[in-house]
Amino acid sequence: MLSLPSDWLPSAPLEHLHLDWLTQANIHVVVLRLDLIDPLISGNKWFKLIEHLAVADLAGAQGIISLGGAHSNHLHALAAAGKRFGFPVVGLLRGHPQETPTVLDLQAFGMQLHWLGYGGYRARHEPGFWLPWRAQYPHLQPVPEGGGGLPGARGCAGLLAMARDQLGALGWNDYDGWWLAAGTGTTLAGLVLAEAGAHPVYGALAVPDDHGVARQVEAIIQEAGLCNPAYELFDGSRGGFAKVDPALLEFIRLTEQASSVPLEPLYTGKALMALKQQIEAGRFAPGARLIFVHTGGLQGRRGFAVADQH
Ligand SMILES: *Cc1c(COP(=O)(O)O)cnc(C)c1O
């Protein structure tokens, strides 16, 4: 009932990224443009949903119930998918009712919203949290915040083949690693699983170090039974999740001007800026070739001027 049309196979273009600081350091970067997979269903959140939808379908569910904030890229992708493919979606939101551009989209896509307040939202990891929601929506499958966990990671494993299929056309026969933004680390874990140690995956943390990302990545890797993971995490949060500073905004402006790749300040802008810092610190040898994953999230930038800092 929740099965997706077999002819909808989103694919992201892989493109060279030309920027002065990369040229000067003799580091080669190509970008996997997940922001371009679809006008509405953008970014890594779609790939994180694929396996959750398959699990829900197997369980006989008719739709999905999940949670997120008032700028959530996850809820946005989920609501857009529900509208596109005709399955019901319910969103449990953090905080009190507000009309951000994201929330207006969720409503326009037909997602049913419940606002949990801040305390109610913090209870989401408690054992009994889902019971009343399962009782109210017995035909919907709960999906964790952001589409995380092993199913979320498995859905992202397909990104490896998607990039590899396009490398030859760009004149690359191999590469030295991946670079991407990490929030929960689920997308990174998916690439780590797909690579199985063949190439390292570098994650620029969009959240402070104490958010337990390393632990979550380890948990996914262990659950999948992979013994030789190759990955490394760097702090890219610039003082906290959703903290935005003038140097970051200037970096994004200059990058967009020079490359025409649009970035947002919470994930992709910070991730590319963290890469620049690591290159300046000598982390990569001249000649290194990296695949940067543009994880999308551009819808959220409409609201970042009023982004809540929770
Ligand atoms: C959610 C998100 C991320 C983080 O993905 P994780 O799998 O949670 O690490 C990165 N970039 C964008 C644009 C996102 O929306």
C-alpha cells in the first residue's frame, strides 16, 4: 500500500567543484548534488526515508508518523513524498504552533500536524512515548526523528553507486574519500556501510561534540555487523547547531558566486567551510580527490533568519 512507483528512481548529478582555495591547495572535489534530485523531495532525507517506507509497507502500514522541528528538512521531505505518492503522513512538532515557510509547506502538502511543546517533544525517547500516537493512528508506522537508525543508513548506502557510476564521465578512476555534513551521522553511516572500509568517509559535525554522534554511528555500524569501518568526524558546528556567524555567511556568498552551488548555513555551508579549514591545516595531501555530498536542505534556508535555536 505504501510501495513506491518503480519508475521513480531519483538520481543526483555529480559535478566538478571549482573554487580558488581548492585549486591553490591542489585538492580535487566533485559534488553529489542531492539538492537536485527533485523540486520538492530534496536531499539526504529522501534516501533516509526509503528503507523506513519499505519497512512500513512490509508491516502493512498505510502511512507514516514522524517528528521534527518547525524548519525540519525531514518532515518536509516526508510530507512532499506523502503528497506525491498518496500516503497519509502525520507530523509531531517541537514547540508551539508557528507558521514558518516549512510549516506552511507541510500543511499545503496535507500533513496533519500536532504541536507537542518543548517538554512534550523532549519525551520522545521515553519508552511510552509512542503508545498514545499508535492508538490514535494504528495504521501509521512511526519513523524516528530525522529518519535515523539502521534503516535510514541503509537507504543512504545507494549514494555510493550513484556517485561511482558518474566518476568516469568526470575523468576520475578513483577517489580518496567522502566529505559531508553530519547531524545524527545516519547518512555518513550509510556511506561507511557501503564502502566497507574501501574509502574513508569524513563527517563535518553540524552539532556540538557532546551530541553523541560518534556513539550513534558506532551503534549503526555494529548493528549492521561491519568490522572494518573507515570514517572520521570533525567539528564543523561553529559553536552550536543553527548558530550562524558573519564569516560563515560571507563564505557561503563567495562560494555561491564562484561556483553557482547553493548552500544553506546549517549543514552544507558549514561542512564546506570545515573542509576548507582541514585543507588549510594540511589534513589532505596535494592531489587528493574527494566526493562532497550536497545533502540538500535548501528549503530550510527560507526560515533561517527566524530559525529557533532549540
Ligand atoms: C539532516 C541533514 C543533514 C544531516 O544528516 P544526518 O544523516 O542526520 O547526519 C545534513 N544536511 C542536511 C541538509 C540535512 O537536512
